[in-house]
Amino acid sequence: MTQSTDLGPEDRKIITLARSARARNGVPEGAAVRDETGRTYVAGTVALESLRLSALQTAVAMAVASGAKSLEAAAVVTEAEAASDADRAAVRDLGGPDTPVLVAGPDGELRATVTAG
């Protein structure tokens, strides 16, 4: 596990954006991803009757829909202890297996850094 003091400013930024999306929208999770050009995409959980996406899946979909070719990093703010397999798969599909996924608690404190693997 990596401590938050080890994070660079760009990684701290995506955790902050993810935390803000979670709080602002009152959803279980907030997420943010950074693409290969440094652009960020921020999303919350989508829970419609006909469509259910985690926050991280939604952020990846937003990046793809906006023309991103790859991801540099992803962050999710959640009550869960780890990023789900489905979340890691979405990041891996766009960013590759070595893309870091930062998992933070609702307080914004980093819990773990894993790869999309």
C-alpha cells in the first residue's frame, strides 16, 4: 500500500476530484481518470433502472467517449476496501495492465494503490 504523502500533485488532484463528485452528487462512489494528454474525467455512480455503472466505469466511459486513447491513472473514492474486478477491468481496457488505480476512503485518504492488472 502507498501512503498519500507518496502521491504526486496530479494523483492527489484526481483523488480530490473523485471525492468532490461523490459528495456533490450524494452517490456511493466518486471516480476520476487522467488520460494520456493529462485531461481528467470525473464521474459518480450511475444507478438508473436500465443502466448501472460504478463511478470508475462511468469515468472510463466518459474518457473513451471524449476520444482518450489511454489512461495514465485512475482514482476511486469509496467505502469499499478495494477496487472491484470490474472497475480494474475497465481501467485495463483503456489504460493497460500497469495503469495505477488509487483507492481512497470517503475522507480522501489513500487506502491502496493497485494496478489495473
